[in-house]
Amino acid sequence: MCMFAACAVRASAEDVTFVTVLRGEQRAAAVEIQTVDDIRYVSLVRILEQFGGGHSLLASRMRADFANMTAWVQYDDTRVNAMSLFSLRWKAIKLDDDVLIARDDVPLFFESAFRTEVTISNAPGLAPRLPGDPREVAMPVAESLGRISRDAAHAEPEAPADEPIRVLVIDAGHGGYDSGAELGPVLQEKNVTLAIALKVKALLEREARATIVATREADTDIGVKQRALLAANGEADFVVTIHVGASFSPASRGPALFYTPDAPSTAAKSPGRAEAMARAIAEKLAGPDSFPVRGIYEAPLRLPGLARMRGVLIEVGCITNEQDAQRFQTAEFADAIAADIASGISDYLASQPAPPPA
């Protein structure tokens, strides 16, 4: 049964292949295109199965598991709840024992839900173009796999855990057409993250304990790969990326922090550099201002993975919580939480070993 209103699904002779890399292994998923109201859809269930992920179909939503992370996909809706709440461009469709999403939403879904880049390898046609909508470049499967393999072969090794941070990237999540989580036009994640990130950068620049680089300083479109290139070109070795969280429970509120795991060669060192940074920030957030920290978790962050550096992702609160949503709209909140984040970063930078003489 199709839950999508007036849903008329037409099978097509066309196939499309998606390509990704997980833990250094190249994976591809070939699925049939199905047309709904002139939009090309594909099976999310089949893509997950071929990528090596898992899923569960519930009454009103689907649980998607991939890369040690979980995303919840609402049926007949654009909303997806993962590390943060985000929206697809077209609604997801529940069709019997399957869930369909728009073909052109697949890269967005995996990037936003699992911090994983997915490439559309062959594109027989495009769904209607949205204003400001960036398109994936079509390429043969062999070329895309070769490109990914070459990128991995020439990747720089991750810096040792005890090497001091010289260049730190402050990343304001989302931007431009990508508004992130939102409550209508009044409250959008991209604006909250930008206001906080700019304040954090300004505070850290006063102390000159590291060179501070911002991925964006205005409401501009910057994708995950572009953010990584900015970080790499600035010779950065650590990133702090700022986001807004969301939850299906309206009671969930307050900041949560996610840090990149150590590389195998440094796994015995406890805590690692990213974890130590996350805990330093959390200690400040839970201080006299009493931001209720929801937790500190290890998670592979998409931006640090591309830039070959460690990092911390901070969800400054939950947009789905009434109290947090109200605070997001005040300058006082941005000032207070930026001060705590900057203070935690500064404490960690002050504690690290002095860099060797040039």
C-alpha cells in the first residue's frame, strides 16, 4: 500500500547506481528508478541493503542504520531525524515493504544523516530543479570508483594525537539554500550556527593560541566537501563544527557533543585529542550558566573525515524543545554559549604541549 496521497508509481527501465566508501571499502548500490508524479524515486531499503546497512519499518516511520549511526525517516513527509533534524526536498513514500525517496535526495540523505558522501554514478534524467539546488555531477561507475580510490591513496595521514593544534577551523553548520533544522521562516539552524560560530571565532582570535579559520562568515552555500577543502587549504588539523539538534521527544534539550574516534595507531591513548577537547567544552557548558548537557559521544564526523583531521561537533540544543527554541532566538543565548565554547577550546589549547621550535 502506498501512503503517499494520490500515489501513482510507475516502474521504469532505467537504473541508477550510487557509490560510497565506508571504512576504506568502495561500495555500490544499483536500483531501479520508479516515477511518482514525474519525480524519479528509488528504494532506500535496497540502497541500504547493498551498502551493508540495515533498516526496520514501523507504523509511521523507518529506522535506517548505517556507518554506526541511525536515522528515522517519516513516511509521507520530508523530515528525517538523525544527529539533527533535516528535510529532504521531496517526501518519502511507504510502499508495501519498501520506502522510496527521490533519486536526487539520496546524496543529501546520506550526507546529512550519516556524514557519508554518496555519488550518483549515472543519471539518465534529472528531477525538477529547485532554485539554488546544487546537482551531483554524473560520471560512469568506473570513473567514480577510480576517483575515490585515488583520493584515498593520496590522503594525508592523520596527525598524531599529541601534536599541538596550530590551525583550528570553526564551522557554522549549513548555510544558503541548506537551512538545516527549522521552525518555519522565523527560526533556522543556519542562522543560529552562524551567529554562534562568528562569536566563537572572535573570542578565540583575541588569545592567539592558534590560527582560527571560519568555513563561512555569511549565509552562503557551502557543502561538506567544500568545507573540507577550506580546512585542508588552511592547513588545519582540527575542526569544531556547530549545529542545532532535534529529537522526536520534545523534552530533550540542551547541548550534546560528538567527537571523532582515535586512529588505530593512537587508540591506546586515553583520552584522545578530540575527546579531551569535547570534555573541556562540555565542562564549560555545564558551568554556572547551567546549559543541561545531554551527553558526550564518539561518532565519525563527515567534515573531519574528509579533511583528515580530528574534530568535535556541538549540537547547541534541540530545536524541537520549546525552551531551547525560544533561547535560540535571543542574542543573549548566542553570546553565552559562544563564550562557553570558546572558553573550553581555549582551556584545551592552553593545556596542550608547546609546539617544537621552528
